[in-house]
Amino acid sequence: MYIIKPFEKEKIPFVYELMSEPSNLSSLHTATIPLEEWQKSFAEPKDTDEENFIVYKNDTPCAWLKLNGLQNKDVAWISMLVVSNEFKHQGVGQSAIEFAIGYLKQRGSKQIKLQTTDDNLPAIKLYSKCGFTVISKNSEKIIMRKEV
């Protein structure tokens, strides 16, 4: 149903628009980042410790997934998963997480961790559904882990 492809620079405007959606800004507790900063960020030399992916439904981009810690065989991280409002509650996030688990397992990772805010209940529910458990929690952040 969903196809996940490596990030291409032509998708910078999609990431900018995705990260400018009010509900995503609220969930991530962030402000809008100007398009020029996104362009600069993705134009810098590629970080060999991370990979970015775009999730598509048919030919329409619907989410951005960022993985890092790729050079560490013990622990890799899902550092960003953002779904467009138009595609929320349609299985996009679960597909992206399942892809990340398979991708990181294939690379030899033993564990996958992620961090979210304690008030991002949809994300916590999704990650729990995908087998992640809370290993650390404070008044603002939750760290979750899954063995692979």
C-alpha cells in the first residue's frame, strides 16, 4: 500500500510543508523552519550515520522518516517520523515503523530507540503497537526501545 524510497533533494519542499503543518508543529513543540534552512540542511554533505526516507501512497508523498545511529551496530534511532495531516490514521506511520525495523535489522542493529514528548499520545500509541516499550520517562520526554 505504501512505498518507502530514499530521500531525494526534490522532496525538500514536501518536508518543509509537512513540518509547517500546525498539528505537526504542535506535536513536535517546534516553530516553522524557513524553506531556505531546509535546503541548506539537506545540501550539506550527507551524514553517513543517518538516512532519510519519504513514504508514498501511489505517487503522493505522505510522510518523512529519518533514521540515525546507522554506524552503531548496537543501537539505531528513529529520529523523526512525521505524517502529513491528509494521511494520518491510515496506516502510514505503522508502515514506516515496520520499514524502519526491517531496514535497521538488515543493517545489523540489535536495538532501535526513539524519543518523543510525553504529550504526543498518538506517537506513543503507534510505537507501542509496533512493539516499543518505554525505558525512560521524565516530565517532558519518553524514550522507547525495541529489540530486533
